[in-house]
Amino acid sequence: MKKTTLSHLQQLKQQRQKITCLTAYDASFAQAIDQAGVNIILVGDSLGMVIQGHASTLPVSVEQMIYHAQNVQRACKQALLLVDMPFMSYASVDKALHNATRLMAEGLAEMVKIEGGDWTLDIIHALSQRGIPVCAHLGLTPQSVHQLGGYKIQGRATEQAQHIAQQALAVEQAGASLLVLECVPAPLAKHISQQLKIPVIGIGAGQDCDGQVLVLYDILNISAGKKPFFSQDFLQSTGSIQGAISAFVTAVKNQQFPTDAHCIG
């Protein structure tokens, strides 16, 4: 399989072919994901919860993200390697440039992901202008969990939905090459996906996004704590890790996942 690039992801959107994305934090799982043909491997700061056992993603450091990105990159042959910028690592333009450079140069990331809307626009512009591809993240942004009052669905009220839609257009105009939409109503996610030229990857955002992302540990049903409503145990029906990953890819590509049970109407 050819190496996935941003232009390939853009082509998939134009052809209305679904994009697949899973998290990985080590070489062994990354190899299994890569071999299954997943388009994007996300080294997520979710490692703070599923690997380190924290209650949130906030304690994760840049050094830890670099370490896990290095491990994943060694087994990442065809997928695009996307790496989260952890909490407060992009609090200013200068700080974002410094830490994104480290994630690209040391962690060998091919794109970085940052959470937030309006206040990130200058950061997205500065990074993209300097050759660092950016994935924006709107809706439920886990790094803002305390400000949001918990892991709550976003965009249910009309005014908030309009604001998220405006932010989506703004991050695209600022230079973002990809957008993750988390835990927003499916009609809002559909509207945004149709409005934006860049691919929109959903998680708990309905079937009409250009692609889907899940935490690997959730699809294997091995995450500690409460399971998110938007995930599905793909291991139970397949009996193997490789089978579960392949089943996820097939379900997304054939628009069998997510179902109405995995999203908010």
C-alpha cells in the first residue's frame, strides 16, 4: 500500500470514500493498525488515560508524546502519523512553534493536532505557514474538560451549534488541513462536513463525517473505566486483535459504523 498523504485524504473526501483513524501508542499495535490499511494513526494524548491511568489527558507531557510517537513511527509504513500536542504545549504561537517542531523533528510526526477554536487561529496559521500540517479539534475538547464541566456533548443548543460551525470554517481558513469533531449532534457534523473543503473526522458525531476515529483500546474493549457511547467492541465478534481492527475499517468504509446508537441526533 502507498503511503497516505494529505492529498490522498483530500482525494478520499472528494470521492466520498470514508477515512479511517485509530490511536496507537506503541510499535506492536501500530503495526497491526498499519497492516489493516487504516489511513491515519493518531498518537493521542488519550494515552494519559488508557496507558497511564489518569482521570484526564492533562498530565501528559511533550516528552511523553515524543517517546510514544517514536515508537509508533517505527511501525508506521503506510498510515499518516498524526500526533496530539498535549495540554498547554501550544499556549502561545512561540510555544506552539517550538513544541510542534519537536514533535515533527524528534517524534517524526507528519501532522500535529490541537484542540480549540477561536483562540487557536493564529497558532494554526503560524504552524501551517511554516510547513507544519495541523489537524484542528472542535466540539468536546478533552483538554478543556474542567472548563466544560465534564465530558459533555457539545452543540445541542442552536447558538452553540452555530458557533462550532463558524469555528470550523475559521480553522480551515487559518490553514488547518484536517478537522476532528467530537461529540456533537449528527446534523451539525453533517453540515460542517459538507461546508468544509478539508476532511472532517468524527468521533461520536454521526455517519456523515468524511471519516471516523476511535481509541484502539475502546474497540478492543480493554479500556479501564466507563466505555464511551460512541465506541463499539469489535473484538467480541472477531476473536482477534487484527480481526477487530480490520472489522472497524470495513464497517467505516461500508458505512455500517457508526450507527444511530453511536451518535446524537
